[in-house]
Amino acid sequence: MEKILDGKAFANLLGQNLKEKVKKLKDEGITPHFCVINIGDDPASKIYVRTKKRRAEKMGIIQDIYQMPADTKQEEALALIDKLNADPAINGLMVQLPAPKQIDADALLERIDPNKDVDGLTPANIGHLWMGNHFVEPATAEGIIALLKHYEIPLEGKNVVIIGRSNIVGKPLAALMLEQNATVTIAHSRTKNLGEITKKADVLVSATGQAFLVKADMVKDGAVVVDVGMNHVDGKLVGDVDFDKVKEKTSYITPVPGGVGPLTVQFLMEAVVKLTRRQNK
Ligand code: NDP
């Protein structure tokens, strides 16, 4: 029988602890304060930004939203990042992606002060991640590792297959899995015989944005399956995994919604507090 990895419940548990930490910081006269820069009108981005804001408020963290118009110029976005980098009252900042076409998003990320990089996506922090001396990690990847630890699922020596090689999910998760002494395979859209590879996974993570990509015949009996995907099908939020059939084969599986999503938001808040403490040491 599969067990559900309840990301929502775990995020709420972590949230209680974080609220306490924020309260202690406030007693020391420090209120964690971060900024989200959102450029343009991507509807999903607007929802994510609002979700973060609600969570931040719940944690006692200040979150400012800088909503910039769709025709924002690169220099204008860079100037805002420079201003926030230089402001000692701001502990963290992030750029909500995707950005409109005229914007070079990599150049924006590169401009963020690594000490305020709550998403862990600046080149400096990606380098730290792979070198093993990181102080901030991309939230989704960190959330997945924490969730598996919370359920006491061992990673050492396990075959971990990650489908997806994005900078925000697949690659950082691979780095963190290696750190846990897992043997890691990263698959992507050009991978041949995907099912053969995924069938070898003790832990299978899918982060592709392709609804129902992972079918039951691609999963080993007793595997742990983590579904990062968020796809809208017939007005419903679904993951990458054909949940109802795949769950019959797994020992543990994350649902969508209620799995990885709430952890991503929670770990962003954890990163804000971590960087705030680091800056005030
Ligand atoms: P990207 O589009 O940046 O990356 C998708 C990856 O999946 C790419 O590496 C791509 O391969 C690979 N891929 C696409 N189709 C296939 C396929 N048919 N077979 C194998 N690999 C495939 O997406 P993100 O990493 O940003 O996000 C992935 C999903 O996770 C999305 O649904 C997103 O909404 C969700 N997400 C959820 C979060 C959460 O908190 N739950 C947080 C972040 C993202 P290639 O590189 O070759 O193109």
C-alpha cells in the first residue's frame, strides 16, 4: 500500500517553527523583509506572487511586490535590482520567472546580490551548491530533500532518477541528491527509452510540466515517486504522474496538489529568514 507524502502537512509544521523564529528575530529588532519583482502579466506568475505574499504574512515576514509593466526595459529592471541590492533594509529579493521576451532573465539573476538571493539562482550560489559550500538553495529542491528526510526515506546509495534538467528544479535537486550520496541520473526530453531508465529508480522525481508523462509501467515496484509537475487539465491541477495508477506500485508518493507545491513556498520563506539571520550575524 502506498503512503502519501503529505507536503502540505509538513509545510504547515515547518511554518509553525518558522513563525517562532521570526518572532525571536523581531524581539531582536529584526523583521525579515524581501521583495519579489514581477515583470509583465503572466497569469500563473501573478498567482504565485500572491501565494508567496500570503505565506509571508502568515510567517510575519514582510514581502513587497514590485509589479513592472510588460514593456519594461532591461535597464529599468536592472536599476531596480541595484536599488534593492543596496538597501540595507531588504534581506532578500527574487525575480518571478518567466519574464517577457525583451528581458534577458539570466542577466537579471546575475545582478542579484548572492547574499540576498532567496531563490539560490545566481551563478555564484549555483556554484556554491555544486561545490558543497552553499548557504541558500533553490526552494523546490530543498523542499524535496527535507520531505524525504521527514518521512525517513533513505537516499544514500539509492538510484535516483530526476526527469527534467531546469536550473530551478532538476539541476539543483541533482546536486542535493548527490550530497545525500544517492546515485543520480537526470533525464530530459531527448532521453531515449525513458521508461527503461525510470524503472531502475528507487526514487523517481518528475519535473517536466507534461501531464501524465509518468505511467505505471515506467515505475519500479516499491519506488518512491515525487511529482513536481503543475499542469492544468480540464480546469484541474494535476502533476506529471498518472497518480491513480502509479500509486498502486509505489511505497510513497506525493499528491498534486498538496505535495511539493506547499514546500516550495515554505522553503522560500525559510530562505528569507536564513539570509536575514546571516546578514545580522
Ligand atoms: P522547464 O520547462 O524549465 O523544464 C522542463 C524539463 O522537463 C526540461 O528539462 C525538459 O527537457 C523536460 N521534459 C519536457 N518534456 C519531457 C518529456 N516528454 N520527457 C522527458 N523530459 C521532458 O520546467 P520547470 O523545471 O520550471 O518546471 C517543471 C514543472 O514543475 C512544471 O510543471 C512547473 O510548473 C512545475 N514546478 C512546480 C513547482 C512546485 O513547487 N511544485 C516549482 C517549480 C516548477 P529539455 O531540457 O530537453 O527541454
